[in-house]
Amino acid sequence: MKLGVSHRRASHLNAEHLSFLRAMGVESLEARIHSKDATLDELLRIKEFVEGFGIELHEIMLEDLHNSPEICLGLPGRDEAMERLKSFIEDLGKAGIRHTTYCWFTGREPAFETERRVTRGCPTRGFDLEKVKAMPNAYDREYTEADMWAEYGRFIRDILPVAEKADVRLQLHPNDPPVDHQGVARIFKSADAFWRAMELSDFSPYNGLLFCVGCFSEMYGPDGKGEDIVSAIERFGSRNLIHQVHFRNTDCTLPDFAELFPDDGHTDMLAITNELDRIGFNGILVPDHVPDTSALEGGVNTGEAYAFGYIRALIQAAQSPATKWDRSENFASQS
């Protein structure tokens, strides 16, 4: 396992910021870029620059096409968007960049965040399902689960051969919030839905998960009491289908939740890190949606630095021979 960082855009790709990341112990980075700027030369330039600071470039994703309505809903412009995405994946392969993330129509405002809440004195995202239910449909028709699965099947049949040939692994992110809204079914809202997606790609290692702990912590689960996140990690990780982990905690599952610092909330992050180590996960763990401390720090946001330290400590604890021995002894005593 490696400590990583995500959501890095052009404004972050400078010497000052990368030096800070290196000081924090960050080993791998996800960059985001607009498709109009994603030439092969630019991909190579970003890779060389990031690696010059001793940081691996885990992936580059397209800000405007990783979650494309045209592709996900089969809207006009779908074929053109697909051709651009295919060309981008081919260029990633040529540049030696081995991962890219896609979503299936998720994270759209205004339903993503219904209000600002406060945790430990810091602003953070809040979600209230009743407010979302009151929102009008986003389109002049409804999109059912059958519609969304049909488009997803079409997409994966089209894109997977390109990714396999380019040696680029696709990472599917859950829907956030993991609930239908505004007339569109959000199909990636359960562990079983991800299993169905992996079945559609014949469990190819080139179509895996960006396992967002925060999204899984929001899900209703099969019994309405939440998903068993540790079991989900074993289910997918044992097949080497988890390529990246977003490390985020929430206070509860749907219908309402708030995002917290990773050491708060209802999710046992140590148990998750231990399970990732047990299955031999060798990808990256990254902070995700960290509450904003800048109002408390004169404009400086130190929340992400706090999350870096917390994740790095959990990785070291999970990989420590001493804690491995303790875990095995505790397991034996309970058997």
C-alpha cells in the first residue's frame, strides 16, 4: 500500500506543492485534466514533472469525460465523446500511465451536497435525501435502472478492448450520493452492483474499482443497515479488482449523512486498512473530501495534511510485524 493524493489539477502541479506532498510522505498522485489539453505531449510532460519529485503518477483522468452525460445516458454526442475517450486511453498507454477513473453519472450538483455542516468546527459536506427528493427531474424523461445498465454494457463492450490493448486499467467510482435522484437511476450504489459490472467485463483486471470508502459508508446495504465494507474489500480485492482507495468517513448511512475527518464517523478505518493489507493490496490510499480548516488557520487548509498523517500511520500499523502478530493471536483466541 502507498499513500497517495487525488484531485490534483493544473494549479497544483508546481514545484512548491509537489515538494509539500513529498514532505508529507505522498508516494503517488492522481492528476486531472480537461480533454482539450490532454495531448500525448502534455501527458508525458506531467508524468516527467511529477516523477521528478520522486512521486509516482498513478493516473490521469479527464475532468469533462470521466462522468460524461452523453456517454452514460446515450445522448447526442455520445459517439464523439467515446472516440475522444478511446484516443485518450491510447495516449495514456503510450505515455506509460497505467490507470484512469470513470464514473457512471454521479456527483452532480445540486444533489451532491444539500447543505454545509460543521464537524470539529470545520465546514463539511452535508446531505439530506428529503431535499433531493423535492428536486425536479434533470431531463425531459426518466432513466430507469434498465436504461442505465444497457448503456453501461454498451460502454464496457466498446471501451474495454481499447484499455486492454493500451495496458491501461479503468477504475469505476461509485455513485455519490448512492441513491436515485432527479429522474435518473444511479446504478452503482451497492456492492452487488459492482459485482454485476465486473461480471459484464468477465472480471478483466482492466476494469476494476476505485473503492471509495466514503461512498460505501453512505450506502443502504442489502438490509438497510449499511454495506459490510470489510467484506466488500475481500470480495473484490481477492480478485485484484481494487486499484485505488478513497479514504473518507461519514457519520452514518443514507438517508442523511455528513462527511467527517477520517478518524471520526461510523466506519472503522483501521479494520479497512488491515483488510487491504491482508489481501495484498498494493495500490494507493488517498484522502477524500477532507473538511476545510482554512477558516481556522488564517486561510491555510491543513486538513489534508492531517489526513495524510492519519492514513500513513494506519498503513504503517497494518504493515507492522508487531500488529500482524497481535491480529493473528487475537483471531486464534476467538476461534
